[in-house]
Amino acid sequence: MSDALSRPANPGDAAAPRSSAVVAVLAFAGIVVSLMQTLVIPIVPELPKLLDAPASDTAWAVTATLLAGAVATPVVGRLGDMFGKRRMLLLSVVLLVVGSVVCALSESLVPMIVGRAVQGMASAVVPLGISIMRDELPAEKLAGSTALMSASLGVGGALGLPTAALIADHFDWHMLFWSSAGMGAIALVLVVLFVPESAVRTGGRFDVVGGIGMATGLVCLLLAISKGADWGWTGGTTLGLFAAAVVVLVAWGFFELRTSEPLVDLRTTARRQVLVTNLASVAIGFSMFAMSLVLPQLLQLPAQTGFGLGRSLLTTGLVMAPCGLVMMALAPVSAAVSKAKGPKVTLMIGALIVAFGYGLNILLMSEVWQLVLVSCVIGAGIGFTYGAMPALIMGAVDPSETAAANSLNTLMRSIGTSCASAIAGVVLSQMTISLGGYSLPSENGFKVVMAIGAGAALLAFAVASFIPRRRPVTATAAVPAVAEVSADASKVG
């Protein structure tokens, strides 16, 4: 692993079974939260009828989750560093359950949007889980555990589609949200029983002005990206939001540099290893989501197009599911490579695998088995990159800043996925064919999106090459540093 520190192993206690339970519970919580990404996909086309509202309004059931997650993730991460990561993890899971129940009871648009927004506020579970692992696990288990936790983002997204499609096909649509509420409740109980609270805290006062400024800037930016295609990229609303985002975020940056207890420590964020990793994360998030946009459409488009496979949503979900399993299976491999060669090398290898997967997709897209193969190859690359990124971040920040730094890295991935959705939407709306009076994306349009996904992965590879190479820190070398940090934290707490 990198020079990220963790709690040293103590052969004389029962840490091994305890740490295994912590890893399992946190990974489960991460998967449950990431299921929210694909939970509503099976019912999106039916939402206008189900909620008696225009399609342009029901689209906010997806957009609200994106915006709430983008704002909540760095804020909750910072609060976790200040007041306790387990405490904020529990709050996040509670929000997931509450949001799910609100959606399950919804019969109209407004409560559905409110519930989806509350669900989105649980997005900080994964970075909080990674940060708890850094504080609580023995050094020899940290690399594999954080890789697994980070991969849970992709695992939940991949497994969520077939699960949601199966529920939507056989039950009332409200059962989707009752199911997520039930899984959230299980995760909540498990966290209470098995996850300890860390003594590593910063304390201090929360930066309210910084939180409002960051939230305003991110909402303007992501709203413009996600709704630009609907409003028109050159329309006044879209351009106004982009301009507002630039002005607000620049002003926010100046404020954060001048406050004594900032929401985001921009000086730490500007460290070469953190900055370059975050930039690579944007490109990786873009390339990951391009697959999620292309493969389901290829599978579901009618065979009359000449390239569509005419499969059901459930079949589509089953084709995508192995991708998530591959991510999970490769978590220990990613950790082993990081331990031997450093997480920088792991990140670069993963980016090359993703690029290769998209290149393969351009050539192989006419059979179901080919798309299964492509999704697994790309999933393998994503598993490597997602395992490496938290190691790189933790190798460059103090333990007391881990949750905030990992949350910001998660936000960077989300910005990448939002950009992928917008750019792919523009390409597929411009490169079309006509079938039965309907305009559908063309085969060349999909190939262009795949080429862009490959290019984003190669860009991530190039950016990652600028990450400074560092020698791994051994468990024994980490002991004095951890002891010192823990002592300082106990004084603060």
C-alpha cells in the first residue's frame, strides 16, 4: 500500500474477527447505498403515468439524487472528521431509510422528489467507510479492505439493475423503495453492532459559509450539466448556471483559503498527489459511466435496427451484473498490486484495462456474450482504479482529514459521471437513425461514445503518470505515527 497509515496489528487481541466483521458491514452498507444509482431505472419511463406529471418533471426524481449526493458527500465527510465518522455514517444510513420510506409512500411528484433527494444525502457512506477502515484496521488488511469498499460503488450499481427490474416486473413499484428501506435498516443495525467509533477527530467549528458556497456552486454546475440537453446548451438558463458556478466556486475558493477552519482544505487538495488523483478520478468516473449508458441501450434497442439485440430490462440487468462481481473479486488483486508496485501503478493499469474494454466493445457488439465480456473487462479496470484511488488519497493526507479527502475524491468521480451522461446524450441525440417514425441512436453514435470512453480512460492514464511515486510504508514503520496521531486526537476529543 502507499504511505496511508492504519492501526497496527495486535496479535494478542481478537482484532482479526472484529476487523473482518467491520469490513463486511461497511462493504454491505456501501453496496446498499450505491443501489440507489439504479433503483429507479426500471420505472423511469412509467413515472409520468405513475405520478401523474410531465416527463420533464419526473426526471427530477433522478436529478434530485445527483444534486443532493454531490452537496452532502463533502459536507458529511468533513463533519465525520470533526465529530466522528461512525456517527455520520449512522446519520447517512438513517437518511437512506427515511428517504426510501418517503418514496415508498409517495403517490405524487413532490414527495417522490423529496424522498429521492434525502436518499442522495446518504452518498457519503462509502468515503466514510474507507476512512473508518483507515482508523480501525490492522495495516496488513487495509489495502484489500479499502479496495473492496471503494469497489462497492460499482458493485451496487451493477447488481441494482437486475434486482430492481425483477422487483418492478413482479410487484408494485412502491416495493422498490420498501426493499431499499429494509436493506438500509439492516445496514443500520449492523453498523450499530459491529462498527466502532474512531478516536481520530479534528474537532473545531463547522464552516457554514463554506458549506453554503460549495453547495451553491456545485448545484449550479451539476444542474447545468445534467439539464443542459433539455434546456439547450446555448440557452440562457444553462449558460447562466455555468457562469454562476464559475463565479461562486472562485469566490468560495478565495474564502476557503482565508478561513482558519475551512470546509475543504484547498492547500491539502492542491498537494500534487491529491490534486492529480482527483483529476484522474474525474476521467475514470466519465469512462465508467459511459459503459452504463451504452450497453443497456444496445441490449434493449429493437433487432430491426441491425445492431440492437431486443432484450428485456431484466436480461439487460443480468448482463451487467457480472461487471459488479468482477469488481469485487479483483479488489484483493488490486490491493496486491498496490502493495508490490504502489497504487499509482494500479491506477494506471486499471485505466489501460478500461480503454482496452471500450476498444473491444467497438469491435464486439453483436451478441449478448460479447457485451458480457466487454462489461467484465471494463469492470475489471474500474475495480483496479477504484481500489487505487483511496490508497493514493490516504497516502497524502493526515488521518484527521481522511473522510473529507475521500469524500472530495468521490465527488470528483460523480462530476465525471455527470459529464459522461451529458456528452453521451449529445452524441446519441445527434447521430440517429429513423425506425418506424421514431428517431433512435445509430450504431456509429454508440461507437463514438465508446471511443470517447476509451479516450477518457487514456486521459486518466496520462494524468496518473504525474502522481509522484512513493515507497510503501511498512506496518512497523507506521506504528509510531499512528500512536502519535491517536494521542493528539484524544487530546482534541
